[in-house]
Amino acid sequence: MNILVRTGFLASTVAALAACASNPVPAEKKAMADDTFGAMRTTVHRDGDDLLSAGLGLAGLRGAQPTFADSQRPTASEARRRAIYTSWRGIADLGPLGSYGEIYGAVPVVTGREYSAFATLAGARAPHRVLTQVPDLFDRDRRCVVVTASSGSRGIYGAISLAGAWGLARGCAVAYTDKGAGSGYYDVASATGVRLDGTRGDAAEPLEFAPPAGAEVASSQAVLVKHAHSGDNPEADWGRHVLQAARFALAALDEAFPDQAPFTPDNTRIIAAGLSNGGGAVLRAAEADDGLLDGVVAIEPNIWAGQGGRALYDYTSEAALLLPCALVDARFDDVPFARTNGLVPPAWRARCATLHADGRLTGADEPARAKEALERLRGTGWTEPALASAAASIALDLARAVSVTYAAAYLRSGVGDMPCGYGFSAFDAGGRVHAPTATERAAWWSDASGIPPGAAIGLVDTRGTGPDPELPGLLCLNQLWTQSDAAGERLRGNVAKTRARLPREGLPVAIVHGVADGLVPIAFTSDPYVRWLEANGRQPMYWRVANAQHFDAFLAFPGFGDRYVPMMPYAYAALDHLWAHVSGGSPLPAGRDIATTPRGKGVLGASQLGAIP
């Protein structure tokens, strides 16, 4: 892997923009001059390495996790290879029954170059990481860029299985942003964070995230996570992150092909595509766009419509509190993740008892309380398919983890005390807090999802006590949304900044969502968002996919994949249609409900995916 760092990047991009000033362009296109980028790092990926799989190929992505020659000091290329592996495995269904690479999807060898930098939005405290992949087969006659944002709070490669897999083999450059989150964790004890190349360094050099100089870090915060601890509210700026990544891509293409520069929105098609939080991010970019983008594809977007719908924090904190008890109901006996060896998890039974003792449930016995919790969730809009797949989010502690991290971001608590007595720390195999080892720290950037727990980092809950130790903290998180004290007002005020506005008029938009999504339920997000768009004269392409939930990667779990179909085939198809529309004028298909057949216990077949438009 060859490496070149260009320290004069910002000056050169602004100069290039000035050279184009004779061609009038809208304000958003000229905003490069206001962007702040650190030094650009350029790497070459050929000869056993590549852009899409770091040389692993589909077989390697399905195989064992790549190792580090020195577990405490991985090289930059080793860290990158493992980060790409983790990003693929965290999103796509690569299991033996999933048929990835056989009836849909592919992982071809695509050689080329990567250009990366730390970028900072005006008004933000912490940078977001941007990266552009330029394939050797880039089509300089039909210039195209796919810009994307990581799903969840993942690191920079978090959308590679969507945007990279679709765009690189087609000769498009692919631009990524971690949208102000990512896995560049900072260890307080060793005072180390993550450099641009993915290796660890100290605060004397540029890091993905570090506490402000002189800041007093709360004692409960042994590990700092950018999404929670930056002091920013990154979700409010998701659209700006995406647009800045797109502008970075144009500058990177100028670096890649100086004889054909400048690359501008007038001579380069740019489409935005994202999944989950990344889907929300590209829709937020659509509303802030002033001509930079040619189209948008959002898959299972975390989006809060300008009218209707529910905010992520609202339904996630509700789920963390009530769903464990609701899942005790006998109707979930055959639902994957809802039972352990056929039995209800004791912690979920305890939740029914403690909510009753607290006066929040009134049922006379456990079955009555479970039914009451279930009816309360139905009353706020939860559907049966969403409740069933949400059992996985509860069993894996995702709902609580999301609520904790987002509460800290919305309250902009920085590196001080996190809300409700939570913190992040390293845990050993026995579940005990301990000082992170050099081996653990070395793997965080490659292995972590951006929101603990994971990669040997877990939640510290200082309020945890009693028969249901998670309850005090969860009640606190829930009350931040429902009560009118100062903290609640501040949290809701920052959540309000995440509410969507209408996309730029005339911008083609495609949205695809699984009807059984239990993490970002369609009833709270895409359904009301599309109704709102249509009420305001927009005409998005909207596909609702039956028997599809949020996590394709979960389909590899025994029993879980039997009930569902993957979302990625529909995502790739939506990108195909959007691209045909913006590049060749083909009409976008009408919105529709797509009927499917659950995979069952066998290998996924094409017929089970239904009639993909």
C-alpha cells in the first residue's frame, strides 16, 4: 500500500474552486471555500489489496476475522482490512443460507486509491471523518459519485456493503462520512485516540476524537465515544455531513485526475445513498441541497417527518423500558431472541414485577402485566411485525445503548457526566470493569460499532441496583422525554433540530423500508415521511418490503433468518432505478408493497424475494 499525505489540501481545493468562479454556480456548490479539511491522506490499493474488500473477497469476508501480526500495534493496512471486514459483517447477510453473491450482490476485485481527511463543519467541536474511494476503472467520460453516510454510528466504512458494493464496480467514486460518530474511541487512562490511518496516537497529533485541551473528564468516563462525548448534536447536522463529503469527493477527484480537473456538480453526477441512520442522513442532505445532488436513495431511514411520525429517542427509550415485559407474553414464545432455551429471560420477568411495584403497570399477575405493556406499545403505534423483530434489539441491549448515547448527544454533555449516571468503560470476560489493555485499544477502531456495548467496551450504570438493576437508569432516560424539567427541555429542544424539512423540489427520491423493522419502525419513520412528502407535492418512489426487518446481518443467526428476507436486494435495485432515471431519463417505478416469502430453513431462493420492480 503506497501512501501520500498532502498537507496543503485545503489551500489547493479553495484555489481550484476560485479558478472555476467564472462559471456561476448555486451557493451550496461554492461552499467548498467554507469547508475545513485537515491534511489529505492518499493510499493505493492494488496487488492483493483492493477498495471493496481489502483483498479478502467474498470468501474472506465470510471467513474468520483477520488478525494483526502484533496484536498491540496493528499496521494501518491491517486495521483497515479488519475495519472493512467488520463493516461488511455488521450489515450484509453473508451467512451460508443467505445467497449473497449468488442471487444478488457481488464482491468483485476493484483496485484504486483512497483519499481521506478529517473534516469539520462550521460550528462543530469535533471533526467527522471523510473518505473517497476512486476505482481504477473510474469512468472519466461519464463522471459519477455515490456519496454515503455510515449506518448507525459506525466508522467510515460503515456503508461499504451498500454504496461501495453498488458504485465501485460501475466506475463511480464512492464518498463516505461517519457523520460525526464512528469508532475512533479515546482512552482516558493512556490519553490515546485514533489517527487518520486507523492506528492509535496521542493528542499531540490530529485524532478522530479527543477531549478539548484542559477539559475535566468525568470519573465515570474511562472510554470516550465521539457520538456521545463530542459536545455536538451530530444528528442535527447529518445532511451537512453528507454534502461536505460530496464536496470532498470532487476535490479528491481533482487530485486523482488533475489533467481533467475541475470536477464539479455540473460535469459529475452525484447521488446520495444510505441505510438506517445513513438513510436519514441522505434525506437530510436532500433538504439542505441546492443543486449538488442528482438523486437520493434511502434504505430503512431513521427520519422524523416534518409532520407526523415519532422521534428516535421517543420510541427507543419507550422500547427499552416496556418491551422486556411485553415480550413475556406467550404470543412471543416462538419468536427468535425472545426466549433462552425455551424460557423467558429472568430479567424480563423482573421488569414486569418492578414496573408493577413502581405503579406503572397495574395487572394483578405477570401475564396481565405483560399484556398491559404490550397494549401500551400498540397504543403508541407499534405493529405486530415490528414488535416481533424488536426482540432482537432488546436481547442484544441495543435499545438501551442507543438511548444512552443519544441522550448524551442531545444534552451535549461533552466529556462531563453522562445523563442518568451512565458511562463507558472496558469490561473483561467476566463482566468486570478494568483498565483497557493495549490489545483491546488497538482493535477498537476496526471492531467497534460506534455505540457500546461491543469490542470489549460496555455501559457503566451507576444507578443499577435492586432486582431489576437496569430500571432506574431507564426510568431516568424515559423521563428526559416526558418531563418538563430543565434537562428534559434541553433534550427535546435538541431533538427538535433533527426533524426533517422537505427535500429540494424536483430532486428524485427513492425510499425502501422493511415492514417488520423493529429498530426503526416503518410506522414511525418512512410511512409518515412519505405521506408528508406526498401531501406537499413530492412524488418519491416508495417500496414497503414484507417480511424484512432492520438487520440483514442478523439473518445469519439460527432461527432468526427463517422468518425474514434480506433488504439489500431491494436497496441495490432501488439504486439501479435511481441511476437509470438520473443518467438516462428512465421513469422511476411507482411505489408499491412488495410481497415476499420468508426464507425458512433452507437456502434463500430468488423466488422468495418476490417481484422486485
